[in-house]
Amino acid sequence: MEFEIKPYGPTALLLTWYGGINEETSEYILALEQHLIEAQLPGISELVPSYNSLLISLTSQRTDKSSIISGIKSLISEVQPFRMGHSTPWIVPVCYDPSLAMDYKRAEAKTGLSFDEVVHLHSAQKYRAYCVGFLPGFTYLGLLDERISLPRLDTPRSRVPKGSVAIAGLQTGVYTCDSPGGWNIIGRTHFGFFNAYSNPPCRVRPGDTLSFKAITKEEYLSEKRPR
């Protein structure tokens, strides 16, 4: 697969693949990440996969970037895509009650669908976890059914409650703590995506699959909240 490598500040390299966001590219990136972990190339301190890129953090500014780049290129021919069969499937219960769906009216106005239809389309699909970021454990999930794609809010909220299930463009995700945010809120969950005392702390990892299961408000209120 065609890609480019370029410096990303004084202590990092960024590998970027062309062709947009898709499962094939994601699988390839995760496979290369695993190869680099196993190869233990000296000078690499951290690997961060994303939709179509892999950030390679280096141990210091003195790390020989040309040596790292040569090592990466030598591994490319060995990479076999990381298939979904190796991933963990998750089911996340979500309450889509309008009292918790802060943007349900906006979702109806922007999509031309009833909110029940939005909920059905959102919960009927299996999503791929492409990357983790923004907040600890915040998982970027895709791709959404285009019929419920929603643009970000013109003005982000100063506070979005923890557990809010949200949509932005063709992505969906869950706010893992109270935070500012500009995504469209359509529900809420108690599912714990992040625990600083667990190993690993992020429960859902890139390459995993995730489905949302609609539950009633009564079920949501009776659920035990994660610590």
C-alpha cells in the first residue's frame, strides 16, 4: 500500500497512507504496528495508530531517523493485514431517551428522519474502532450509515456529560468523562471505556468491533455505574 514517511516534530515520524478511511488501511496499519512492536527497533518509544496514519514517537532528538525509516521499510514486505477475526467484539447498552439525547431534534432536522429511525440506524450497525484519542479512552468508531451523518455543532458545548453517545460526520463515539465537545449527542451509556487502574487502561482497542444496544431509560437508571 502506498504511504509516505516524514518527520513530525523533532522526536517523531508520521507514516500516512493514501486512499481515505477504510478497514483495509486500518488493518494494514495495525499489522505494521504489531510488527514494529515485535521487531523492537531501537529508538522507538511509542506507536499511535489512527485512521490512515501511524505516529512513531522516538526516544530523543538524537535518535537516528534514517535508521528507523530503513527498519520500517524492511518490515513492510512482511506485513499481513490484521484481520477483524483477531479483534474483540463489544456490545454497549445505550439509552437513546430524548431526555438524554441533547441533540435529538437537531438529528431529526438535519437528517429528515424521525429520531426513532436515527436510533434504529445507529444501533443496527457494527462499528470498527479505528483509533483512540481526544479524551482518555475516547474511541473513534466508524463508519456511520450516511443517512445519519451529522455535522459538528457550530459552537461546541462547554460541558458534555460523561457517557454521552455522539455523532460527527461519519464517526460515532462516547465521551469518557465530562468534557467540552462539539459532537451531536444522541444518547448515553454507563459502559466504561477507560480505567486508569486497569491494564490496559483503554477497554476498547483499535481493530475491535462495537455494537450499540438500545435500552430503556429505566434499564439505564438501574444499571450499575462503572468505577
